Amino acid sequence: MAKRPPTPDRGSSSALKKSGSPSRPDVNKGARKKPKETLIHADSSPPSGPVRAWLDANAVPAPDARRKAFRVAAADVALKTDPSLLPETPDDSSGVFEMLGPIARHAITLGLTAREAGFHVFVAAAPDIQIEEEVVRYAQGLVAGRETPYDIVYVHDFDHPEAPQPLLLPAGAGPVLVEALDVIVERLKVEVPAIGTNEEVQRATQRLSRELEARNREILTGLETTAKTLGFGIRPVQGGVQTFPILHGKPLSAEQLVALDESTKKALGEAEDRLTQEVEKAAALVREQAAKYGDARDRAIGQLAEAVIKKAMGKLRPALADLGAEVARYLERVEAALIEDWADLVEDSIDARRRVAEEAEANESYEHDPEHATRLARFKVNLLVSHEEGAPPPVIFETNPTYPNLFGFLERRARFGALLTDFTRIRPGSLQAASGGVLVLRVADLMTDQIIWERMKRILRERRVGAEDPLGPLGLYATTLRPVPVPIAVRVVLVGSPDQYAALLDADPDFAALFRVKVEIEPSIPRTPETLRALDASLMAMAKERGWRPLDRGARARLLDFATRLAGDRQKLSLFRAPLEETAAFASAVASMRTGAAAVVRADDVQTAWTERRERAGAAERHVREMTLRGEVALDTDGMRVGVVNGLSVYTAGDVDFGQPMRITAVVSLGREGIVDVEHEAQLGGAIHTKGVAIVRGYLARTFGQERPLSLRAQIAFEQSYGEIDGDSASSSELFGVLSALADVPIDQGIAVTGSVNQLGEIQAIGGVCAKIEGFFELCRARGLTGRQGVLLPKANLQQLVLRADVAAAIADGQFHLYAVDTVVDGIEVLTGVPAGVRDASGRFPAASVFGRVERRIIEIAERLRDAESPRGIPPARESMEDVSHADLEGAGDYRTR
């Protein structure tokens, strides 16, 4: 088989020939001279003379005719919600159920209604969705109409003072019991001390007092007689008696006492010792008589006090009979303690006033609470949780789940340098407050402390919670008060991300047993009339809650359009609330500046807020565009170039994404390396980008390597890119660049490209399509729209087009175009204006088609490599490719160069 003559590498600039340039001699002796084939590049002059005449004579319809088949209609690039679809005044709660979606609603309902243990709920949603408020609203609607939970109070345990007891009372009964005990104690504090003024008690007291005085006189008289016998006298003094020796009926003076002889002194001392013993006996008798007097007096007062207390409690007990047996038993203990310690009622006010005075003297700035410092505090009732009768069960969203906020705590007060507490200072946490209802928590907030998470799990297993000292778990000090835990019936809803759910499931074996109901919230919901009204109602409820200015229907419709844009799908609504909230807030401010206090937010206010939001965060975008306009970043937006494609990328600057074109170049040369990815070689390409390049290699092998191995070297580079590149959305751009370089067919620089490709040549959807289109549009508009510029995108991305109004207007005016394609074949024809080519019956592509030229180039490279590797070396390059006959051009289709 004869060798085909080698042809020059037409992928480099040295291979590009201008019309009329000198030809190289054909080194193959005797070979027939073939007509020269010419392609026009952006950096070459238009063909002239015979070549131009030949092209004009054989030209087929312009490429615009083919491109029109792929143009996207202006009606398909933007979206505008009809304000008339929205109610004048949305119902604040009408959209909650639609916002969550049927699957999520069913799962949450299952978790919040199941009576079995472990049916707590985990809502997995992206953090930006801010689904917590919707979950709270849905839970509130779900528990509405259910029985009101019990009130919870703590009372003193008279048998075990260190362990206060909780009482569960019917809804609304807690404050009643608190007030009843306060009233009864305050009443008894008045009535019991008043017993001392009772005439009967006064007569009895006077009689006992006379008897005591008479008995004391008898004791004193007897003591005087004994003293006289012993030679001593007695005189009463403060607090007792004083003894003194007597001689001849008169007290001895000190001089006389000293002058006595020793025997007399000794006898006098022995007599004094005996008298001292008698004095002590007499004093004991006096104390005994005083005690008997006091006991008799107390019995008299106590009998009357008991009657008063029983009478008061007898009236109270029937009034509280509906509160249950536990309350009845507690009232019995209160009555017994009051009767036993009735004196506290008398002494309490005196003691309290004395303590207040002492504390004020020690620390004048101290805030006194004498009522809690008295012994009568035992009879108080500590109201922990209360509900109005008929109210729905509580739904609590705890945003700061610290240890005390979640589980309750023992409040302490400083007194004389000590931290004191009692059962009246037990404070509830969210778990106690939410008993009978629902507690919503964020995982990120809850997981800040492992101690909190471990105790939470224990409480959910045991279904009871007791208040503790906030620092107790850390062992900083011990407490003498250990309240008995309160039985609770609460459903916990954790809100976190899917990653957090997976991490908990993997790391904590208890998690799956407690949180059996998982609810996955998708980042967007279908755009239907129902969901439009639902999101509208939710946003309006938010605006009302935040105190923003009212939005008319046009403004609300624009917000819904932005929600669709955020979703990246014309058939969806995004649940990402933060951008919508920010836009609504700024729109309210814009309206205030426009018309003052009575302003109503209009559609143009919302548009202004959205635009200014991007402008405030658009410094990076403006900087990159300015560099391109100055030529610091090389990028063309018109003309034709071989092996050069304008790809599209998305940059992220804070919370703003913007599109930016990037020049992608492909250079073909002799070699067997195949596709060489410069980004990968420089270790700047990510794994997904590397995969995309491998797919390009696979497509070329499938299309052109079925009959012979692919022998070529095609180097792909992102020009002026100095950071990491990842993703496969540029894989189609890279493929088009390689095809252009191999075929030596130029690509229209006014058309930027985005889209991934698979090995079958199908153009696949990518992300950020709106940002990419708008980024290229901004650059083209800054340089001046020509009416021929646009973007080539996957047809699968059409449903995601929600472009800005100015871009949509330019498309409608024919100043900018979008081309939606399904295949590489369609894409290369739009970009080059040259048919891609289809294999004929003999298996060959038309010679003038893109694929025909690619295949010839691949064969040419293989032959030159074979010749180079042979002993003869590389022969001189030939002047041109094989003949392109008139028949070949006709079969190629819309072939035209420009």
C-alpha cells in the first residue's frame, strides 16, 4: 500500500498561509500538483483573487441560517410572575404546609403524633434554607386543638427537705395553688400572732404569771433561810442573786474578812460552797418554773392557733379539691407543719426585720428578699411552668441551648459571702417549658458542649428532667439541694444539615434509636400557584414580624421571581431565605427614601434593592472586567480564531457569584501523548476537571479512533489562569477547541461556550448558567454589542434560564443570542459555521466538513510520526492537504469561511 504524502501541522501559526504566499516545492517526485486549500483566520487577510472567486462561486448559505435553528426565544430566557395571581392580603399562615412539601409534612406529623419512644425528628436541610421558623409554624398548627399540658410546680418535702417534690397540676391550676398558699400563710401570720391579745389567753397568762411569781418568791425565801443559817446574806441582782458573809447581823467588810483567823476563814469557805450549791438548785427551780409557765402559755396559745389553722385550711382544702390527690396530701402536710411550728408565724416578721437590719449594716447595696429567708418559705409554692386553660401545647424554638437554658437550674443568691439556694429558686429550662409540646433545636447550637448532648440523650430516654446547678456538672461545688426530676412528654425536633445527620449517625450509636424520623428538606420546591401563594405568605409574615413597610403585589411578585432565580430552575422556588430577606429589607429602605413614612414597597424598589445588592458586593467582578477591557486579560468578543474558545466560569466573592469568560486554547502537534491538560500538569486542575479532559479523550477515540489508533498531541490550556480550576463545565469548550485546532477551522469569538460533554458527544447541563451568560453579556455590552454575540449552552439548561431584565431585552432586540444545543455536532456547527459532517456509506466524512478535516489531520499526524520513526527520518512538509473537490464541498453542507 502506497504511503500518503505527509501534510504540514496546521494547528500552529506557522502553518497558516495567507493568500498569494509562496508555495513550498513538492518533494515527492512525479506527484501531481494539487490545488491549495485555504482557511481564513482572525489574524489573516481575506482571500482574494482566484481563491476568493472560487469560494464565492461555491458558497452555500451563511452559517447564520443554521444558527437560527438553535437560537433560544426571548420568551424562554426570563420569568415574570403575574401580580394578579397573588392575593391583596396574604394569610400569614396559609403557606406553611405547602412550603414544607407533602413528604416532609407526613414525616413531621408522624414524629410529633407517635406515642412510642424514640420518634424524635431530625430535619436535614441546608443552613441557608432557614427552615426552623417553618417547622415551628407547622408544629404549632399540628398541636393546635390538642389537650393543654399540665402545669408544673415545686413544693417543699417536709420529710426530705433536700429533695423538693414536683407536682403536676391541671392547666391553669399552678398560679391558683401559688396564690392560695401565699394568701393562707399571710392570713395566718396576722391571725396567729393576734391570739396573744385574746382575753381568755390574757387571763390565763396573768394567772400563770402570778403563780410563777409566787413560786419564785418561795424559792427565794427558802434560799435566804438557808443562807442565814450558813452565815450569809442574799441580795437580788440582774440575772440572779449575790451572796455575802454576815457577822453580828452585818455584812463583813474586806478588812474584817482579812482579819479573821484561818479556822474561821476555812469554815466560812465551806459554808460558801454549800450556799453556792443551794443557789444553783434554786436557779434550776426558777428555770423549771419558767419553762412550765412557757409551756402552759404555749399550750394555751397553741390550742387556739391550731383551731385557727384548721379553720383556715378547712376552707382552703375544698377549693383545691379538683387539683388531685397529690395536692390534697400536700395540703395535709402543710397543715400539720403549720400547727407544729405555729410559733414561726409569730416570730417570722420579727426575725425577718432583724435579719434585714443586720444585712443592711453589713452591705447597704444588697438587695434583700426577706420573704425567702424566713422559715415560712417552706410553705410557698414555686411555679415552674404554667399554661392558660384551653391553650395549645407549647412549641418552643430554643436558640441558645446552654446547660441552664435547656435543663433548668438552681438560682443562687449571695448572703454574707455564701451562695444560698432553696426550692423556691428552682428555674425551668426549655425541656420543662416544652413538656407536652415540641422543642425545636439547631444541631450546631446543641453540639457546642458534649456534656449537654449526653444529658439530653439521657433525658429523652428516661423522659424526666431535674434542675441542677449550672456549674454542678463541672464539679466546681457541691449542692445540698437535689430536686426530684419532673416527668416530661416532649418531642424534640433537631434541625441540621445532611452532613451533620450523617456524622451523628456514624459517631453516636444512641442517635438512631432516639431520632428515628428523618425529614429531608429540598433546597427548592415546585413553582405552582399554591407554592407561590405559600412563599408569598411566608415572606409577608416575615416582613410584618420585622416591621418592614408593606409590599404591594408587584413587589411581592418580583421577590418570587428572585426566588425562582435563586433556585436555578424556572419550575422551582428556592427556600434560601437570607437573600430574599435582605432584598425585602433593602426594598423597604429604598421605599422610605423615595416617599417617606407612608411608602409602600413597589416592584421597582425590589429591583433596585436587588441590583444595588450586587453592586455593593461587585468590586471583584468590576475589577476582573476592567482588566479584560484594558487588554490585561486577553479575550476577544468578535472575530474568528483557530483553536481558541471563550469558556465561561463562575467566581464566588463572598455571597455573590458572577460569571467571567476565560480564554481556552488548544494546540495540536506531532506526538503520541494524546490530550495534554496544562492545568493538570501544573497541578492546578481538580479531579473533576481532569475527568472532563479524560472524557474529551474518550469522545475523540470513539469518533475518530475506531479504525486506527489516535496518534496526536493536543495541548489544552486555560490562558492567564493562575488558581485551581475544577469542574467539567468547560469540557465541551475544550473539545471544541481541539476540534478547531485539528480541523484548522476557526471559531467565532463572539460566542462563548459552557456545558459539559460525555463520551457519546452529548452536551450536558451545568450549574451557574445565568451568571455565566450575564458575565459574558456584561463584557460584550461594555465593548459594544454587535448583534452577533451570544452564548452556546446545553439545551438541558433551558429550564434554568431566569436572566436579568436587561439581558432578556437585548435578546429580544436581537443584540445578543443564546444557542441551545444537544450534541457536539450541533455545537461545532454553531461555533464555526461549518457542517460537522456525517460518515457516508464508505465510512468517510465529507472532506470539507469539520470532522472530515479532523480525520485527515489525525491520519496525517500518524503518517508523519511513522515516517519520523522510520530510518529515513521526516520528509519535508507538504504544501497543502489532499485535494478538496467541488463534490466534496457540496457534500459538506453549509461550508463557508469568513
